[in-house]
Amino acid sequence: MSGIQIAKQLLLAVLGLVVLLLVLGQLLGQPILLGYVATGSMEPALEAGDGFIAIPSALTDSPEPGDVVVFEATTLHDGGLTTHRILEETDEGYVTRGDANPFTDQDGGEPHVTDGQIVAEALQVGDTVVRIPHLGTAVMSVHSVLAAIVSLLVAPLGITQALDAEGTGALLVALGVGLLGVGFLLERVGVADRSRTRRRNRANVIGLWSAISLFIIILVVFATAAMVIPAGGTSYSLAVTQDATDDPQIVFPGETTDIPREIDNSGYVPVVAVLDAPHDDVSPDPRQTTVSSRSSVETSVSMVAPESEGSYTREVIESRYLLVLPPTLLVWLHDIHPFVAIGAVNAVLVGVVVAVVLAIFGREDIRYRSPGGEAPLSRRVQRRVRKWW
């Protein structure tokens, strides 16, 4: 192997690692070694599309004014990860601001940032952030192309939600989990002995396991998309005031309110939806719901308002799984980890497909006649009809 080939392989390995770290970081809500900014709010330290080295908060000391941190915002970017600089520390928390912004995040309605919200710090040399030019631009471009392709693939499932960065990351990792199970299954039930002789002439023969593998990949893509894309978090605004109204989201201090929630299933396969709430004062009712094909179910979310007046945000996270296993089993697997449940669903689908294909075709490669062979098409159709009737 030449030096150029080794260099190319190393470059591909590094690029693959970069993509993996960014995808996992978006999925976990925790940048892993690398992060990027999508806007110009941190210019000139970080321009829109620049990447940076992110050090997890577990490995750093308490942040200080001047540090650039990544935190889970409450209102900024719809509650997503935000990269801004700390200006000062108060009794209520940190005051933050993008270097290019004329006002602080707290002036714009974002609550003070607490240590629990900070997930990483950007590596700085002095006051200068170590940046990776255009890394985020490349990742966002790949994401846009991937989102368009996936949206096209899942259109027959009735999934109309657009993919965001978190959805794409979840889809990629879930696909990886599913395909890992596929590879293990094929290793176990595939052809046991590989022929040591090489046949050069394989006309009119389709490799059975090659065909099965291709079909399974497509199946796993569609099934995982049907579970991952419609799922995600929903934020509810709660106004606590002495001037409460009939609106269930404007309540008295300490009052319990029920907010209606509709769970839709626009696909053709029944699903099990599981609702989780990070806050102790939020209780989905019921937690699990079975939704038939192309229908919807009305549920509710019960919330206990804080004793102090003010505006609050509460979140409910929805996960959904194709109904190929008992709902109680799916919920149990979900409680271990959502990817465990997704992997189990994919494993069942793959197992059914493999079993059906083996029952129909056996374990031999698929052979077919070329059009224009010794028998005309009409004769071959007649033979096929007689065979089945």
C-alpha cells in the first residue's frame, strides 16, 4: 500500500470520526469533542458555520466570565443547545450573550443559565476560541441533503415532519443499531459454508443473501424513520398568575391543570407512543398509548403549577414504536433505552422477512430465465399460473 493510499484512508477515518462525534453530540444533547455554531451570534470569535473543540463540563472547572459555553437554553433556539459567552455570575445564575449581540440573553427573556444547563465549554487559548473553519457548514450541508433524501423515502409512510439536526442524528444512530442487528442475524442464519471455488459464469443468478440484505436495509430505513421522525419533545408554556383564565396553560399558583394532547399516526402500521416528562410535576395521562393506522388518540398532560408566579416551560418527550411486540414489552425495552426498543422492533421485522424469504426460496440462490429464452413470455406465464392453480 502506497503512502498516498494510507494518507487517503487516514483522512477518511478522521472525517468519519468527525461526523460520528457531531451526530452523537446532536443526539445526546452533549457535544462530544466537537461542536459548531449555525448563526453569526458569536462573531468574530466564531463565524456562522465554524466548528470548535468542545470540552464536556464534567471535565472542566466551574465556568467563569469570559468563557464560551454550550448550554441547554430554555427559550433560545426553541430550547436547543446554544453557544454563547458568560458575561457575569449572579446569585440566580450566569448572564450570557453572543459576542455579536447588542443585548444579553437574559434581556431577551432567557432565564439565567445554571451549572446544570451547561454541557460543554469551548476550548480557548487565552480569550481566543480554537475554531475549525467551515466544519459546521459542511455538516449542515450533509444534513440538508440527508433530510431531503429521508423525507422522500418516508413519504409513503405518511410522515410529513421535517427532520431537524436532532432527528437526523437520532435516525442515523438508530439505523446503525438496526443494521448492527441485521449483520448479526445474517451472520447467524446466512450461508454456513462459503464455496472455495470461484465460478466465473453466474448468468441469470441473483445471490439470495445479497438480495435479502438489500431488502433488509431498505426495510430498516423505513421502519426506523417511521419511529424516529415523528418522535421528539414538545414544550408547553405555563403562566402562573393570580389572574388565571379558562386557558389550561394560565393557572393559579399550585393549581393542577390538564393540557390536552393529540397523538397522530399518519402511517399504515399501528404504533405504541410512550410519553416521558423530565419534570416531576408533569404527568402524561396515559403514559403509553396505542394508535391505530391513520388515526389519532386524545390524551392529556397533567401539570402542577409552581407556587411562585411567573412564566415556566415544561417539556414532554414522545417516543413511538411500530406495534410488532406487545405494548408492555415495548415500554419495558423503552425504559432500558429507546434504542433498545427500536433495535428490538427492527430485529422482529428482519426475522419475519428472513423467515418468509427462506420459506419461499429456500437457501439456494435465485435463478431466473432471461427474456427471449427458449420459451416465450406467454408460455412462461401460463406455466406459472398452472403451478399455483
